[in-house]
Amino acid sequence: MARHNREGSGADQHGYEYTVGYQPDWLRLVKVTRLLDSGRQSTKTLFRNPHDRQEADPGDRVRTSIVSPSLGLDVEVSVYDPSEQVTRIRLACLVDTPQGAQEEIEFVIEGALPSGS
């Protein structure tokens, strides 16, 4: 039986804080890709599950939330996956920049945590 979601946190390349709601028996890590002030793109690990193995069955839904109040970001992804085939989800979001423009931020949600047995 799947366990309840947990919460973790992390900061991106610009110092914005995020809260990640995640399934402890599915999620490995969340990466964030943003543009730097130089115009180059940078990818950073935002959050890594402190556990490296499943303690229980992850259940039939993959569900992850990412929230950053300072960016006005509050999203949740839920995917029905009864056969446990989903290993990665790419999520792109538009956020307002301090300069008044919009920037696309990409999150890569990696899962498929190995079985505990």
C-alpha cells in the first residue's frame, strides 16, 4: 500500500526556494533548468529523496507538487501508472521575472526508486 506524500525543499540557481511534495517510494530527484543572467542555460538538482530504496509499493499514481510562493508557482502533476512504467516526467512552466518578462522553467521529475527487497 502506498504511503502518504512527504515534503522536501530546495533552491534554484537564482536562490528561489521551492517546496516539493513527493511520493517517498517513487521519487528519486527533481532537477530544475533555468536561464542564467549570462543567457546560458543551467540545470541543478533541486531536491533529492533522502531514501535510496522503496519501503512500500508506490501505488498506481505518480504524484508530485512543486511550489514557490516568491515565483507565484504552484503546480501538481498526477499520472495514472498502474503498471509502474513511468520513470521520468518533464514539466515546463512560465513564471514572471523581476524584470516583468516571462521565463520558462523546466523541471525533470525522476522516479522509479529501486525496490527495497
